[in-house]
Amino acid sequence: MSTAAVEPRLKRTWGLYEVYIGKKLVMAGTGVVLVLYIIGHLLGNLQIYAGPEQMNQYAAFLHSQPGLLWTARIVLLAAVGAHIWSSFLLWRDKRRARPIGYVKKDDIPASYASRTMMWSGPIIAAFVVFHVLHLTTGDVGLGFQPPTAGPTGEAFYAYENVVNGFRYPAVSAAYIFAIALLTMHLYHGMWSMFQSVGISHPRYTPLLKSLAHVFSIAIAAGYISIPVYVMIRFGVK
Amino acid sequence: MELNSKVPDVPIEQAWDRRKFEMKLVNPANKRKYNIIVVGSGLAGASAAATLGELGYNVQCFCYQDSPRRAHSIAAQGGINAAKNYQNDGDSVFRLFYDTVKGGDFRAREYNVYRLAQLSLNIIDQCVAQGVPFAREYGGLLENRSFGGAQVSRTFYARGQTGQQLLLGAYQALQRQVAAGQVKMYARHEMLDLVVIDGRARGIVTRDLITGRIESYAADLVILATGGYGNVYYLSTNAKGCNATAIWRAYKRGALFANPCFTQIHPTCIPVTGEYQSKLTLMSESLRNDGRIWVPKRKGDTRPPDEIPEDERDYFLERKYPAFGNLVPRDVASRNAKAVCDEGRGVGPGGYGVYLDFRDAIKRLGREVIEERYGNLFDMYERITGEDPYRVPMRIYPASHYTMGGLWVDYNLMSTIPGLFVAGEANFSDHGANRLGASALMQGLADGYFILPYTVGDYLASNKLEKVDTTHPAFRSAEAEVACNIKRLLDVRGSRSVDSFHRELGKLVWDYCGMSRTAEGLKYALKKIPELREQYWREVRVPGESEEFNQSLEKAGRVADFFELAELMCLDALHRNESCGGHFREEYQTPDGEALRNDDEYCYVAAWEYRGEDNAPALHKEPLTFKYVQPAQRSYK
Amino acid sequence: MNLILHVWRQKNAKDPGRMVRYEARNISAHMSFLEMLDVVNEELIARGEEPIAFDHDCREGICGMCGFMINGVAHGPERGTTVCQLHMRHFKDGDELYIEPWRSRAFPVIKDLVVDRSAFDRIIAAGGYISVRTGSAPDANAIPVPKENAELAMDAAACIACGACVAQCPNGSAALFTGAKIAHLGLLPQGQPERDRRAVAMVVQMTKEGFGHCTNIGECEAVCPKEIKLDVIARMHRDYLHAAWTGRQKPGFREDQPAEEPMAGNRR
Ligand SMILES: Cc1cc2nc3c(=O)[nH]c(=O)nc-3n(C[C@H](O)[C@H](O)[C@H](O)COP(=O)(O)OP(=O)(O)OC[C@H]3O[C@@H](n4cnc5c(N)ncnc54)[C@H](O)[C@@H]3O)c2cc1C
Ligand code: HEM
Ligand code: HEM
Ligand code: SF4
Ligand code: F3S
Ligand code: FES
């Protein structure tokens, strides 16, 4: 019978995805990629404290490696795509699972973060689009300075662009808001992904949870410090 | 009618093996041609249905709950006995047999009890293999405790949820057969009649509790495993839906009803607090291992318990039964509690309660040990009463708990209607006049897993059964009768609710056919019950319709049957001029208040035959002989 | 005390249903919640109206038959308690209570507060058992089980299939229920041979029944009357993924799983 023989791998993989646990595996896997990016990106951005040269050089360095850059972009895009698609399918299932809602429903102790994953995610995604238009392509303006040809290849003005943008309180506020949501998303997501793939232990899971909380807040602090720093140091427009 | 127990005529140790050898077998290829109806999905029903399905029969299984897993076996807390002797403390099959016969006050059939003790070994093996998480010792082997005053530790348990875990084991086996297509499960179906064709049980009539449809099911034989009738008392430890309907209809179709007055009153239940009370909750008997039972010495002493000094407390069980103390058997403990309350020394609201005090145990062992042993039970008590038993003594009172009586069956578990088998609490069982703690679970599983699968096969192989289906006129007329009964109930359109009648009936039976009985009281009850029943049929109000989900209607039908059963119970209790086990007739007691058996005249099973609405039922006797355990006066001094 | 109740009344599966306001008068603090409803029902019957239908049986918190939402919380405000064991002393005079049936696509309403939970039975039928032929078991002490495992298995086995977890979960997921059975059997040596097959079959059945998924929100754990822990869900995920990984089990549901196929053995 079918179970005795090993299933063809492709068929099996697809079968896995049909059940929510497979989708969650994708969510968690892509979640890891996204978190790694968030961390790496934060480290890159924190160079703002080292002054314009350091940061702009870093940007220039990244852009001088098109292979690396595009691989990273593609992986990231694929991860975001898969993450969003899976979450969409899960959202659809959730809608179907309770066609008639409650007149009154109390969300007992469940954390706010855990219940809001479904909309904190999309807002973050929308933010990222805005953010790329702001700082990568410059389509939103805000004093964006496109790269120029320099002596050792292109010169990048990441530092100036960030400073110019964050001097608008509204822009800073939008960033801070989005980062707050991201924090919430990670607050739940960073332990949830362990649970999703079945890593749980009566003693270590609570520890893991606290660690996820501390970590997500640390990330938030790192990111939020930047617009705050800019506004204090350079004043608002 | 000659009641032939069909016990093999060989020494008791060989009897079951001999019977298994004598039995005819059904050819494996033929098994799927047979249809078997199992009514009930408790330990007895689920285990029988699962095993028969596994053997290849076509099984249809019925229960009134929404899932077979909710049968009232789920509520059993304490444990299940088996003569494994894992504790090396001198247990053996013979000792379990001996204790059960003695515990039943010599009113059980020896050969059945012996078989039960033998099969207890297989039951534990089976359940462990199914994944029942019994308590373990650190070495990984099974743990036992002593229970209900037994002198050996032979009780296997899964925390305070033994019944639940055993039932889930059987339920899971059942669901496996459901998936395999061997068993078809009909949940939310209540059996309302038995169909007998050419003298054989050939099917049942049910009501689909969701749609209200009356339906017929035909089969080659019918197994009833519908549990006990303790709800006749209204307040009992049984689930609200437990009923006598299935066995009562079988009785009216010709099955004899044995020992209806043998009911067990459990001493440790949480007392009644008010009129509205719907249900009594059992606290495991194990509490009596460490708790001390007392009442104030003075009548009407309303001081809070901690203000009553030591020398004004009456530890009445310890005083009267120094050897067994608080661990005397259930009937003795219950009766004594009632006696002190009748004297006016009861405690709590209404004065019907006695203290079960852990103060000394906590002092001796420390709160932690007590918490470990009884934590769950203490929590449950606090949840229900709002009192903290670590500080204030618990209050307990006896409540109806188990019914030893039931349909009469022979050694093969077949009733007097050929093709009607009865298992579990629904049959008159192996417990005689009183059941030992932790042995009902054992009996239910022995019946279902290990006895019926053999005896049912034998019946099928030795009888040539005509094919019948539900178009047979007997089904039509049974359906019509059922429908007519329902219509009658709905048409009364009186003014009183079903519950109010049930409560009144229950109180009557409890007062006169409960823990202790007198000829006078029973005669009074026999006069009152028909009056109340008549009133019921004149004044009951059953709202709603029949062709819909209608819980009032369900209740109304059950209560109608309880009315008739209550009368038979009183009749049986009145005729048995002796005290034995749970049946305590005040006229028959030793000078110091012990039950006084009359073996010369009453060493028999009283089996009642229905003879129509206007005739008194006829009494048939199955004499009991005791070759292996000599009848002796029970003594717990 | 006196209370105001808003109760979901629905005549049958087809009726759209609505909330109806009732007053519960002279309620004693010692009553259980169901006894309070009994009192309301007696009054309704006296007035010639249909009583409120609700499921119940044991009334001692073990059969799993009872259950509905009280003010948006499954089984009401007390932790680790079924409604039949919830007592009125936890409420105050004048409280206004919203009483609604479990809401889930997999639990269609039958009448008022009564829902159809047969989906749970089908999940168990899909694989929530250990296959053992009656009479074929070895001696009970032949397989030692570490006490700790037996205790953990018992924790999980305590599930009463009430459905509160599904009702409370914002996603309508039955992960706690299904995980509890998978954990119970998977923790015992007897349960190992079928562990892969069981996990896949039960999870697939759960999905087919229309339950939602689990995003680890944890409301289920909070209302579970038997205090089953989220651990069991992680176990279920782990077992399922393991089964998919080893490849002996088809992890999806394009074809119906034959019910009685030979069990694939597995290590661990
Ligand atoms: C609170 C409590 C604690 C107990 N503790 C212990 C203990 O520790 N040890 C011990 O050995 N025993 C104990 N007992 C006794 C023991 O639990 C029961 O005797 C035993 O479980 C009965 O099993 P059963 O299968 O015969 O019936 P049940 O489990 O009662 O099952 C009856 C079945 O029949 C069905 N049914 C009933 N009527 C109908 C109908 N008309 N139509 C269709 N279906 C119907 C029901 O749906 C149910 O499925 C306890 C009993 C109680 C009440
Ligand atoms: C449209 C955008 C997004 C949506 C709809 C979305 C949705 C979700 C949802 C519903 C979960 C819960 C999964 C679960 O708990 O089972 C989740 C988890 C997660 N998300 Fe997102 N998300 C989005 C974007 C992001 C982004 C941009 C990041 C990273 C920066 C991210 C990181 C994570 C992580 C790490 C998890 C945990 C994985 C897991 O629980 O399995 N998400 N997301
Ligand atoms: C204070 C906060 C942040 C700062 C200062 C910042 C800064 C930048 C800058 C300067 C770039 C352009 C790099 C370049 O093109 O050279 C960039 C790109 C990007 N940022 Fe951020 N960022 C911040 C927060 C975030 C957050 C919270 C996310 C995700 C959730 C994010 C995701 C991205 C992405 C996806 C790109 C595009 C990368 C690419 O070009 O491939 N950033 N960011
Ligand atoms: S897991 Fe808890 S809430 Fe869910 S069905 Fe089981 S007992 Fe009820
Ligand atoms: S609330 Fe729901 S999302 Fe998971 S953890 Fe419980 S099933
Ligand atoms: S009625 Fe049985 S659990 Fe509530």
C-alpha cells in the first residue's frame, strides 16, 4: 500500500503544505530568513553612529557586489512572498473555520501580539514598500540623493538620505509606528516559530519565550534609536 | 419458569475453560453475515462492540450521549481490581473471588464471580496495551493501592480518573472499528423498545434525539449494556441521562428483572445543599483511608467544627467498629451516617451530613502528603462547596451510587429472552447484594472484552436464525407503540414539569427503599407510587414536539419508566424478609445493628416476570449454592 | 441574587437564531451554573415556553458533554472548570451574562446551546488509538513505563473532548484536543509503532473537518477545563513533521486514507 513505499518527494512535499503544519513550517522557515535580515540590516544601520563615511562606504560596498546583493534580494523577496502567501492561506482557513462569530468574545490572556499577527504583518509589508521607495529608489523624494559616479565606483548617500528623511517628524513617526508593529510581530513570532516546528520543552520554553521578548524589544530599541537620534542631533524640519 | 444458570458442571477453576471449549464457533468467513446490536457504549458496551467488530461481525452500537466516550463509566474515580498480585501481598484469583462473594453478602452466583476474578488478569493486560496511563512506580511497573477495605493492594488506578481512562481505551478501540467499517455508531439515539420475534430478540426501536424520528434496527441478536438505574432516586451520583428505559422495555418484553431492590448507597458524597440540587457528587472512597468521620455528641450542636472540643466529638465508626474503623464497607458506613443524622446529630444545612476530618492526618503526615494523595478531590470539594477542606472538615453524606439489580442473565450473559444479552451494570451482575469498590469496572470489561465475544458466537453458531428486517410487522407495531407513548406524554399538557415529579418520586424511593427499609415503609411507598404515577400522567407538562430535539420529552419518557421500576423495587424489597448487603431491613438486624441474613429462606436470586399492566409480576427464584465459600455472617468488628 | 441573561435561542440547525433576554431570579450562590439554568427552564415551562436546550450529563466535570460561552469565555470565568462545575458564587447580583453556543464550522448548532461535536469522534477514529487485538496483549508489567512519562501521558489523556479549546481559539483550531491525544499515546512505549501514522492521520482528519489552524495564541490552554498544556500542540507538530520527513506517510489529503492499512513501523 502507498504507505509502505516512500512517496515521491515532490508529491510528499506538496502534501505536507496542504495541512496547516506545512504552511507553518514555511512561515517559520521564512520567518527565520526575515529575522536574520532584520538583524543584519539593523547592524548595518547602526553604523549611522559611526558617521557618514562609514555608512556610505558600507552602502557602496554592498552595491559593489551585485551578485551578493541580488541573491540576497531574491531570497528575501521569495521569503516574503512565501511568508505572505502562507499567511494568506491560513487567514482564509481561519475565516472559514468560524463562519458565525460571537456576539461577545473575550480574549482571555492571549497576548495582544499573538492575536494581531494577521494585520501587524501586512502593515509591516506596506511599510517596507514605502521604505524601499524612500531609501532605495528615492521615489518619495524627501531630499533623496541618488548615487553618483565617484573615483572608486559609485558613491552612495545613505547617511544623508536617512538624515534628510528622519528630520520630518511625520516620517519618523511612521517608521517608529511600523517598527513598533514589527516588534509586536516578532514578540510573538520569535517563540511561535519554535512551537510551530515542534520544539517545546516544559522547562526551556518559558525561557525561550522570555528570550524572544527581550530580543524583539532590543531590536526595536536599536531601530527606533535612529530616527530619535536624527531628530535630536539635526533638529526637525 | 425454570431459571437455568447454565453453569458448567465442573470444578469452579475449570468452568470457564470448559465452557469456552464446549462453545460452537462461527466460521470466520460467516461472521460478517451476522448483525449485532449493542445498546450502550460504556465500558461494557464499547468493549463488546469493539471486540465483536474486530472479530468480523457487523455491529451497530447506540448511545444517548453525543459521543460514545461520554458514557457514565467515564465518572468512575477510584480504580479497578485485578488479582495480579504484583504487590506480592498474598493476592490470588481465589482471594478476589472470595472477597467478592463475601462482599456481596452471599447473594451472587459463585461460578460467575470466579470467572470474573480470573478474567481480571487479562483486563489489566489489555488496558495497558491500549495505552491506559495507569499509575506507575519509579521502576516503571504498575502501582496498586488498597481500596474499599480490602486487605491486599489490588486496585489499579489512573489518578482519580480510572473510569475515564478505561473508557477512553475502549472508546478508542471502538472508534478504530468504526473507521474500519465494522461498527456503525449511532450517537444521540435512545433505545425505546426491544423487538422480539418468534421468542427471540431481533432488534430495537430508537428515537433519534436530534430529529425525533422513530427508527427500527434489526439484527441477529441484541446486547444491552445500558448501565444502572440509580437515577430512580433522582439525586444520585449517576449522570443526569442515566436511565432504566432499555432494560425496562426488555423486562416488559419478557426478560426477567433480578434483585431490583439491591442498590448501593455510597457513603462519601457531597451533601445536598438545597431544593434545586440536581446531582450528587461522589468523593472517592479513598478519602476514608486518612479522614476521620465524626459528628457532635450533642444533638443540634451548631457550633463550627473547630470549636467543638475533642471530647464532644463522636467518631462513631471508630467507636463501633474498632477493627475496621473508618474503613468499614460502604453499606455499613452509609447506614451509620444515616443513623446519627436521624438522631439529629447531622451537620451542615438541613442536618444531613457528617464530618470527614483531615485535621489529624494533616498533623501526622503534613499538608504536602495529603495534597499529593487527595489534592484533586480537595479541589473538587472546594469548587463545589466553596469551603477549604484543608481548614474546615469536609461534610459528606451517602448517596445512591450503583445498582446491583438488573436483568437476569445466565452464565453466558443471556437473559431469559433468547438472543438478548445483557452486560455491565445493566445485568444483575456478579456483585450479589453489595458491590466491592473497584469491581464494577472490572465486571463491565470482563463482560465486554472476554465473555460476550465467546458466548455471542456460540449463540449464533448453535441457532438457525431466520433473516428478518425492519419491515416485519413486529417492528411496525413496536414503533407504533413507541410513538403512541410519546404522543400520550405530549398530550397531557398539564401544569407540572417532569423534574418536579422525578424529584418527588426520588424522595419517596430514597426514604422508603433507600439505605434502610421497613415493611411498613415499603407498603406505604407501594401505595404512594401508583398515586403519584397516575398524577404524572394527568399533570405533567412536556413542552415542544416529538419531531425535534426535545430534552423535556427525553426526560419524560425516562421518568415514566422509573415510576414503574420504583414499584418493582419496593415489591422486591418487601418480599425479601432479611437484611443483606445494601438491602437493610430494619426488622432484621442483630442486637448490635448488623444486617441479619436469612440463608435458609432467601439464598436465591429473585427474578421478576412482567405479566401485564394489571397483574402483579411473578417471582421466580434461582437458588444459590455455595460450594467454595461458606456463608458466614459478615463481621467488621 | 438576580441576573440578566442573554441566551442564544435557535430552534434547529436551519433556524437563523437570535439572542433572547431572560431574567434569572432568586438564584442561590450554592447553585451550579446549570442548576441556575434549570431554575430558569422550570419558569419557562411554567409559562408554557420551550426551555433552553443545553448539553449536560455527568454534571461533575468529567463527561465533557456540557459547555457554552459565558461572556465570551468558554466554560465561563473560572479556570480549570466546566460549566457544570461552575458555581454561582462567582457571580454578583445584577450581572449581565451573554450565553452562546460553541462557534465553529466543524460544530454546527443543533439547537440553542447544543452543538454537534462528532468531528472529534472522527478525529479519534482516524488514528487516536493503539491497535491491539482483544486478548493479544502481553502481561501488563512486560513493558515498563517511566513514571514521569506515565504522568505526562496522563496529563494529556485527561482531555474530556468538551470542545472549549475550539470554541475559544480565534482560529477555531482543534489543535489542543488533537495534540492531547497524540501526546498521550506518543508518550507511551505502546504508542510508538503507530506514532507517525497516527499523527498524520489525525492532523489530516482535523483539517478535513474544517477546524482552523493554530498560530500559538494560547487561549485554548487558558479555558481548557483539564488544563491541557500547549506542549501537546508542539508535540503534534513535531510528530507530524517527523512523519512527513521519514516519508512513510503521505502528509496531505488528496486521497482518502484507507482506514485499516497496515501500520508502518518506526524507530524512536
Ligand atoms: C461516580 C461514580 C464512580 C464510580 N467509581 C467506580 C470505581 O472507582 N470503580 C468501579 O469499579 N466502579 C465504579 N463505579 C461504577 C461503575 O462506573 C459503573 O458501574 C460502570 O461504569 C457501568 O458501566 P456500564 O458499561 O455498564 O454502563 P455505563 O457506562 O453507564 O454506560 C451506559 C451506556 O448505555 C447508554 N444508554 C443508556 N440507556 C440507553 C438507552 N435507553 N438507549 C441508548 N443508549 C442508552 C449510554 O449512552 C451509555 O453509553 C462508579 C460509578 C459512579 C457513578
Ligand atoms: C504581509 C506581511 C506579513 C504577514 C501577513 C505576516 C503574518 C504572519 C503570521 C500570521 C504569522 C504567525 C504564524 C504563526 O504564529 O503560526 C507570522 C509569523 C512570523 N512572521 Fe510574519 N507576517 C508578515 C511579514 C513579516 C515580516 C516582514 C517579518 C520579518 C521581519 C515577519 C516575521 C515573522 C516571524 C519571524 C514569524 C514567526 C514564524 C512562525 O510563527 O512560524 N513577518 N507572520
Ligand atoms: C530606522 C530604521 C531603518 C533605517 C535607517 C533603514 C535604512 C535603510 C537604508 C538606508 C536602505 C537603503 C540601502 C541601500 O539601498 O543602500 C534600506 C533598505 C531596506 N530596508 Fe531599511 N532601514 C530601517 C528599517 C527597516 C525595517 C524595519 C525594515 C523591514 C521590516 C527594513 C527593510 C529594508 C529593505 C527590505 C530594504 C531594501 C534592501 C535592498 O535594497 O535590497 N528597513 N534601509
Ligand atoms: S483539550 Fe481541553 S478544552 Fe479542548 S476538548 Fe480537551 S478538555 Fe476540552
Ligand atoms: S488558541 Fe488557537 S491558535 Fe493555537 S494555541 Fe490555542 S489553538
Ligand atoms: S456535564 Fe459532564 S462535564 Fe459538564
